[in-house]
Amino acid sequence: MADLLEFLAMHDIWCDRVEHPPVFTIDEVERLVPPLAGAATKNLFLRDKKGTRQALVVVAASKPVDLRALAASTGFERPSFGSADRLKRCLGIEPGSVSLLALVNDPGHAVEVFIDRDLWAADAMHCHPLVNTATLSVRHDDVERFLTATGHAHRLVDVPAAATGGG
């Protein structure tokens, strides 16, 4: 994490930080993370059917994602969640710590980045700093600066929401 904070400082990327107990789910985030400016996020580390492509899909925490329909937005054939081993190999982090900031560990750009268009409109977004015991609020322009500094292109997509409830 120290390397990430140095990277952010080196690129003049501002963030507000809060410490909290480890969080693994959106429910835990809602209960345990102190209030921060910006939009809470959900980060999905996915692979395609053949296992040749990886993606990080970033959406608002409150949005249920329809993985099957996501294929049309991303061009990924039958996307599914990447394994813990693949996550460690590609982004250098453990499950529960998935975050846009983990792209700092992907100098070869093996992970494609998709950000939900609705989330992109937020003034700031929440990101784990490679561990799930802290959360950073990163302003929109600093998110852009971070992506440029890591060399990661991103695609804005309309992430399809899954149907909720019965009826």
C-alpha cells in the first residue's frame, strides 16, 4: 500500500482516506465504512469464457449487475468472475480488495477497464487502496489522472442492471 500512496503523491492525485475493519461485501461496506464524499463502488474482476481476457468493471455499489447482459457492453463472451489466483496474478491483490487503484499493479495492461457511465458522472468515487481495511475517496479528475498515469485506457459502458425482487 505504501507504494500506491507514493504513486498517488508522485502524480499529484488527491484522496481522502478512512480506516475501517476489513470489508468483503457491500453490506459490510454500508455498515462499517465511515461516510466519505463521492459514490461507493462495486468492482468486478471478470474473465471471458476462454480465460484469455480479464476485465475490471466498476459500477455504483447499489447497482445489481446482469453478468449475461454485460457481455454485449464489453464484448466479453460469457463473462464470469476471475479466480483468486488470477486476481493475484493480474492485479496483485486478494479478494475483497478489488479496486480501480489495483491497476497500478498491471504495468502490462492485461486487464481491460470498463466503467459504468452513470458512475463516471460522480464527483468522486470510493476505492480500496489495495487492502480492504481502508477506503479512499478519489475525485473524478484524479481518477482520470490515475488512469493516464498507469497507461490504462477505459471504456465507458452502460452496465446492465439485473432484475431485482420477484413479482
